[in-house]
Amino acid sequence: GGHAHAGLMIYLGDSWPAQYRGQAFMNNIHGARINMDTLKPRGSGYIASHGADFVQFNDRWSQIINLRYDHDGSVYLIDWYDKNQCHRREPDSHDRSNGRVFKVVYKNEKRTTVDLVKLSSLELAKLQLHANDWYVRHARRALQERRSLPKGRAKDLSEVNGWLGQQLAQNKNSAHRLRVLWCLHLIGGIEETGFIKLLKDRDEWVVSWAIRLLAETKAPSAAALGEFVRLAKETKSPVVRRHLASALVRTPVKQRSAVLIHLLARSEDVEDHNLPLLYWYATEPVVAADKTAAIVLLSKTKIPKVRQFITRRLASK
């Protein structure tokens, strides 16, 4: 209690020990330390529990405000470094002369240089499988930038779609498949029919991201909405249901009820720490716009919190 936090890094580098990968690091300003939390799947999302502090500073002025890993897997920390830790009205209450930057290196990891622009497009695509997510993200960005270049300067993008599509279909690693899916999306290598096909995929995360990308335009097609209805009725995955609920917020209000009527009937989601409120966020505009649709949803819902909110919203009209 009483602690303020700044900066957040989920470590996805490749040079620190394995126990740090995927952990959430955040600076605890008043505690003069960097906390490390462990993320574990629960229901439709994750929960975090405290792990051992990553570092405790012997200097109360230290105030790390951002953390970022680099291509070598080492981590840079930006330290505001100020005696004043709290909000003050006086503009000169902060000492702006003492900022510091630290680099945290494991076992003297050597600093290297890298220039991804020199790589071929296929080489950039293959970096989607790299262990260090720095390479994954920057390679994806470089490919997206090449897509916008004039014809003839795009540097062999033709090979990329085939390789990425093969990985999406055949790779067994969930994270790798998501990376290539995101890459295909950014370079225009997958169309709506491809996303709709993925809604029947074996992996709940691939299905979830297909939903998310189909709703990105805020006007999912009739074919996509038909699949959303099927998933709302059939899917056993609370993760997929979470993405369906979020996608509905990006769907025209008049088109939401067909999906909502099935999501709100999922009594297994009553105690989930995300879904009841996400369902309500998608439902509230329907209640506000169409009393008849609202009453139908009220009669079908098995989520007490949503039932209560629909009733209150109707009574306030």
C-alpha cells in the first residue's frame, strides 16, 4: 500500500536466465526496488502474483521510469533520480540535472551492432522465429516499411508470403504462429477468407487473433459475424469468448445481438474476472439503442451482473 509504480517490461530477450523470461518487471518508486511478478493463465486471461524482487536499490533517490531489453538480451533502465518522489505543485521542485541510465547484463554479454535493413525480406521473415522478441518486432516493422516502397524497391517480398503461410499452417509453436500471423497481416499477405478459415483453428490464441483482426475495420462482414455467432455458441475457450466480447465493441450496435445472445447465456463465465464486464461493455449500447433487443437479451442472460446492469439501464431510459 502507498507505493507508486512506473515502467513495465515483460522480458522476452534471450540472454538472461530462463526463469526471467515472460516475467513482468515494474519499478516500485517508493519501495526503491524493481518488482518482478509472475503471470499465470486463469479463465479468460491472466493473474499476476509477486515473485522475488529483481533488485533493491540502496539509494532512495532512485526512480526507474522505464525498462527495455535490446537485441543482445540486455536491459536498459532509465532513472529519473530525484529526491522528490511525490506530486508537487511547485514547477521547480524536481531536480532535472541527475538523470541516469543503467544497463543490466548477464555474464558479461557482449554488445553487438545490427542493421536489419541489410537483410533480405525472406531473412527478415525468418526472424519471426527468433528467441529474442527484439528481432521479431523490428524485422516485422522493416517488412511493413518495405511493403510501402515503390514497386521494384520492395526487395523480394514475393517469397515472404509463401514462407509465412507455411509456418502458420505447419508450425506447432503457438507464439511462432502468432508472430507470422501478425507479420502476414502487416504486409497484406492474408485476406478476410484466410482469417475466417483460422476461426476453426486448433489453437485458441490463433482463433482469438483472427477475431481481433477481422474486427479491426470496425465493420466485420456478414461471413465473419456468422462465424462469431458459431463461436459464441460452441467454443469451449474463455480466451476466445473474451476476444469475441472485445470485437463486439468494434462492431455496429445493430449487429451485436446475434452474438451477445449466446455469450450472455454462458453461465460458466459468471465468476470470470474479465468476461461479465466485457459482456456488459458490448451490451450497453444495444440496451440504449433498442429496448426490444435489450429485453430479449435480459431474458436470455445467465450472468447476474449483466442482468442487473441491463435492468438498471432500462429503468434509467
